[in-house]
Amino acid sequence: MGQKVDDIVGLSELKESRVPLIKALVAEFIGTLFLVFMGCGAAVAGLNNQTANPGGTLSSAFIVQVALTFGLVVASVAQAIGHVSGGHINPAVTLGVMVAGQMSILRGVLYMVAQYLGGIAGAGLLRVATPSAGTGGFTAAAQGLGGNALQSGVSPGQGVLVEAMVTFLLVIVVFGCCDSRRDDVKGSVPLAIGLTVGISHLVAIGFTGTGMNPARSLGPAVINPSANFHDNLWVYFVGPYVGGAAAGILYSVLFKARGTSESVDF
């Protein structure tokens, strides 16, 4: 009984595997840093070059640019650090893994802390790299650092639904691709995850700007003082966490392949 509780809480990880845990946390920090810097950087560059359509809607070229960047950077980072930490780089993915019983509470919380710090650091570096507004500088829209905001006419409740849906898809794809009990998974797992992220952005940017990752949403909101990205920030936590947890529970209860080995590493 005591061993079972310790497996859930994870206190033994601080005693027995401190170095691997530290490596994993550094990997999650760096991975999330690059996710935010590259993905939000594409949004900054795109907004600086974009002439808004009537009504302030986003151009199709901008949406494709951002979706491709986020999808490809997730695939690249997952390929690079998947063997170290599992390549979650997303607190919603980590929560899904936790509720499925495949990660201890302690490790999961530490992963989330590393991811949030990485997101803030990535947004901070992007702030440093972005020319100031004004003559010769980037536009006011670009100064938002790619922060998430509900699009015109989208209510907070609708935003939560969209964020939950796209994050549910991401997490259940992660579980399906990384289930080591399966012997039918072919091709590149990181690429499959990246394509899911890209597809989700293509759909959700027009609704919520696409968060599907609380660390990605928090970073620009912390670094950018604009209140516009703080008004509905809770949407980008509630939606992804609900979607991620639901996917983790559903996969572990109904969809997991039969076998004895369990893994959610890339």
C-alpha cells in the first residue's frame, strides 16, 4: 500500500533518480522556450507584415504561417528531447499523462513548473528580439508577442469549448502514437504530433488564436503588459486542462492497447 501511494505521489524520485529528473526538467524548460519563441515569433512576424482584412480578421496566409510553424516546431522539439523527458512541452499533455496514472504527481507538477518558466522565458527572449513600435519598428499588433485573444464574436464559453476540443485531439493522438504496447504504429511519432498541432491551429486560430497549451498562453501574457491578453486568460487554462484530462482518462480506460509496458515517450 505504501509503495502504491509513493508511485502516485513520486517522493522516491527525489531520492533515487534526481539527475534524470533534473535533465527532464531542463529539457521541458528548453523545449517550451523554443516552442514559444518560434511559434509566437511566427505570429509576431506575420502580424507585422499582414494587412488586416476588413473587420480586423486574420489573413489566410497568416493562419497558415502560424499553424505550420507551431506544428513543425513541436515535431522538431519532440524529436530532440523526447528520449529525455517524453517531450510534453505542454502542461495539458502532462496533466493527461498524470490522470492516466503514467506519471507521479510530483514529477507532473515539476514538469508544469518547468514548462511555465520556459514559456515565460521564450516570450521574454521574443520581446527582446522584437523591434519597438514606431518609425522603423514593428507594428502595434506585432507588439502583442502572439498573445492569445478571443476573436470577434467568440464568447468565453465558446473559447473554452474550442480549446478543450483541440487539446483533447492532441492528447489522445499523443497517447495513441506513444503507446508502447502497440505494434502497428508506423512512421514518425513526432511528425504525427506536429501535424495534429498544425491542424488544430488551422481550425482554432479564427476562434481563440489557438492556445491548446497553457504555458504558451501564459508566456506572452506575463511579458506583454497589454490588458487585452489578460481579460480571458482563464479560457486558455480551463479549456486545455479539461480537454487534456478527458483525453488521458478516456484513452487509459477505453482505448489503450493490451500489454504490460506503459510509456508516453516519443
